[in-house]
Amino acid sequence: MALRIIFMGTPDFSVATLKALHAAGHQIVMAYSQPPRPGGRRGLDLQKSPVHQAAEDLGIEVRHPLNFRDPTDREAFVALQADVAVVVAYGLLLPEAILNGTRLGAYNGHASLLPRWRGAAPIQRAIMAGDAETGIMVMKMDKGLDTGPVALTRKVTIGPDMTAGELHDALSIVGAEAMVEAMAKLEAGTLETVTQADEGVLYAAKIDKGETRVDFTRPATEVHNHIRGLSPFPGAWTEMDVNGKPERVKLLASSLAEGQGAIASPGTSLDDHLTIACGTGAVSLARLQKAGGKALSAEDFLRGTPLPKGTVIA
């Protein structure tokens, strides 16, 4: 028999899991997502979240309470008489009334190897820290922040130049597969959980705009990890002289430049091809984007904005 599932998620990352559970034959009795937000060119149109739109495309009803403080919203949730709630990047801390509002509880697909990187931005923080691997953990939720016992783990290697966007897409697919497997075991009564370790706890704080500017005085490995960890969103950035005026430019991809030492001041272009000196070592900028423009390869960017050797960016 299929499970009666309440699905709770909001961004693109969650959509693959929703679709996979639906394709596996489970009955998605309701989808919960963040409310439509102002969008469009002038911000006048209300735009549904990716999960909201995907659920409607599948013929699934969607609810989007601001929170669950209203007893009516909590009662409506319980009244669905679901077997389980599946939560993937929903965006709200759930009260115990919701966590315990189904027959078998709530299970979360979290994009890290817990207890490392609990919290809001595990994908970005793993790359920014230079982690060589991360993964997906299906966790039975409790009232803590990503502290519940783990039911299933899938590891994913982080390549040396992999961006947060690329890792996001890979983990989305792995997460969908893992959740389908976990729900099959839950349905069969064979899903077991293991308490998280007390050691190795790290919190993945939400990315703050104040930390997005690139600091070329840091070692090249840290600069490279910073750039790829914030790509494509919100995007690490620097200022360059464009047509005689300083302009903010996003740096979306880079690689470490071999054999470069501290031979120039940090932020100095070491050649005509966007190799930039760092505090130690250097990075080669591979993809850039001017404000309001398209993302361009370094070669295409330099056609319109030459940055000859000796140019200093900051």
C-alpha cells in the first residue's frame, strides 16, 4: 500500500523529491509551500514557488500558511490523516504539533552529512569550507534544528572546481532517490534510525550579503572556495574598472592557478587572461557577470572589458 504523504517544500531543490514520491505511487494528500511572493520585472506579480507550481501541475492541492501559529492551520494539517510528512527545504521551523501531526512523524531530506552543517545554507558552507564530500541525510525530525536521528545517508563527492549550483543539482537528484528509498522502508516497517553524534557539530548560517565580496588578500584556495561556494547565487563579487568607472562584477567560476606565488599585490592581474594574485597563490577567473548583464566566459568577458597585466581589482 502507498503512503499518504504531506509534502512540505519550497525551492527548486525540493521539486525532484516531490515528483519522485508521486511517481513511486505514494498518495500526496497535500503540498505545503511558502506563500507566493512579489516577482516579475517590477515586482508587481505574485509568483508561486517552484514546489507550488510543480504540485499544481501534478494535480496536488497546495496550502501556504505564513506559519502554524494559528490553531486552525494546525488542525487542518492533522485533519488530513496522513501517514507521514516529508519536508525538503520548506523554509519554516515546524512546531511539535506539526511534527507529531501524522501517524509516523516527519522526515526531512537535509543536504549535508549531519551533524556537520546543520542549518540554512549547508551546500554553500560545505564548498566555502573546502569540504571534499557532502551528502544527503534523511532524518526523522524533532524540535531541534536538524538534530533528529538519521535514517539514511547518501554521500556525494565535491569536485575541486564544483560550484554551489552544480552541487545543488546533484544533491537534489540524490535526495529524491534517497527519500523514495526511505519511504519504501518506512512503509515496510524496516526503516531504522541512528542518533546523531555529539562531536563535529557545525552550523551553516544563512549567507549574508556582507560576506559576498571577494577578499584577494586571503589564500588562493580560500578565494576559490568563496567564489564557487556562492555561485550562482548570491554570487561573490569584486569591483573592476569598466570604461573608466568602477563597476561591481560577479565572479561565478574560477580555478587555482598553478605555480603562482606572492609575486604581486593581492588583486593584481598577473597576465592578460584574468589570473589574479591572492594573499598566497593566485586564481584564474573563468566566468564573470557584470551588473544587469549575462554571465560570460573569461574569454568573452575580456573582449568587451580588457584587463591587462598589472591591473588591480578590489
